[in-house]
Amino acid sequence: MLVSAKDMLQKAKAGKYAVGQFNINNLEWTKAVLQTAEELRSPVILGVSEGAGKYMCGFNTVADMVKAMMKTLNITVPVALHLDHGTFEGAYKAMDAGFSSVMFDGSHYGIEENVEKTTKVIEDAHARGISVEAEVGAIGGEEDGVIGGGEVADPDECKRIADLGVDMLAAGIGNIHGKYPANWTGLRFDVLEKIGEKTGEMPLVLHGGTGIPADMIKTAISLGVSKINVNTECQLAFQEATRKYIEEGKDLIGKGFDPRKLLAPGVEAIKATVKEKMELFGSVGKA
Ligand code: 13P
């Protein structure tokens, strides 16, 4: 059964660790993340962007696949199915399809409109036991065609949004989606600290988990980050392993063309990445 992300993140905040959100793209991806979470007894959040949802034939297909897979694989750790960077309309579609958590990303609106729309989503989501993530200060980089400028959030605006009753808050602190450029100056821990002071018990979310060095991840967790999103890193691991398989000509040997064989190294690479992140985030054994 899917659960809202609220409890697992409150526990993570209190226990000073973070739960990973791993974005999924297909059946193999979903299976790899779920099996790793179960094996490591870690709570987990499956992230689905609107683009990935569309690719997988809609939110209903995704929700039904995840639920059926959890049943068949006998997954007993807490799993939240979460809409990543949702629009206002997208948040409602995901809720209707059975997602247990949604992000409404109003960071590109002015603060008043962000407050107004976030308030409405919270009201309707909470009535259904669904958790809500809101965002202040757009995350930089490109994700599904949405390009954010990499703003640094205003701690007072974070407090305003936190006070609306969101369950988790994403704040831009110099983090970006995708690979970090060579001239990246790192996370703004000074800003994160201020946001943490103003928002108290609110679990904070760090987007753009790919490529953030381990010591920065640990510092972020110590300053109140309880959810870390990872997407590109699993994609790169999958790509690298699949490339190797083909470059070594393994697809040409015997039944090496069978998709179950062809995709297996990539799946193993996703599992290894998820394991590494869960260990780093401290969520292993917390389910
Ligand atoms: P990365 O692709 O940089 O890991 O970011 C993931 C993310 O923040 C999803 O919202």
C-alpha cells in the first residue's frame, strides 16, 4: 500500500537522515528502486515528473503499475508515489489517479500566486490524506523542458509557504537539476541555515541530488534536509552499463538481444546507485 510522505519525512527530520526520492521512467526502473528499498529496509519515494508520467501512458498507468508491483514483490517498506514538479492541474490529475504525495511547484509564480495555489492544493490533498511539497526559489537547470534559473530562496518566503501547512518544502539554495557545471560554487548553507531557523520542524527538500559531493549532502542533512531527489544519476548509471554491454558485443552473443538480458546491466546499475544514495542519506534500516 502506498503511504503519504508525511510520516516518513517527519521521522527522517527527527532522526537526522534523509529519504531519497528516485525518479522512475519505466517498469524496470520502478522494480529496481522498490527492490533496493526492500532489501535495505529503507523508506522510499518514487518520483514521477509530468513528462515521465506522460511517457508511461499517464498517471493511472503509473499508479496501477506501482501498486500491483508492490503487491507482487511483497514490498513492506513505506513507499510514497510522488508527483515531481507538478503544475496545479497536474497535481489534481495525480491525486485522482492514486498518487499518495504531490509536489505543486509554484516557484515560477509571484509569491502571492504561489501562496494562493499552494493553499488550495494543500486543502484538497490533505482532505484525501495526500502529502504536499511546495517550492520557493526555482531550482536551476533543465528538467523535462522546464528551465529554472537557479534562484536562491528568500527565507521569509519559505516561512510563509511552510506556515500554510505543507508537509515538505523545497527551497532553491544554488542546487540545479542534472550535472553541475565545473564552475558551480556549491550549496548556499548560509541560506539553508536561515530557512531551517525560520521553518523549524518542516522537512526540507534538496532537489538536484545528482553530483552533489557526499560531504555537502551530510551538511545539508544536518541543517534540516530530510528528502533528497535523485534522477539524472540513475539515468547516467543505466546508460553507462547499457553502453558497455553493447560495446562489448554481448547483445550479439546467443540470446543477448533478449530485452530481459539487454536491460539487466542497466537495472543492476540503477540498483547500485540507489543503494549508494540510501547509505549516504542514512535511510538504510529505518523502515
Ligand atoms: P537530478 O536529476 O539532478 O538528480 O535532480 C532530480 C530532481 O531534483 C528531481 O526533482
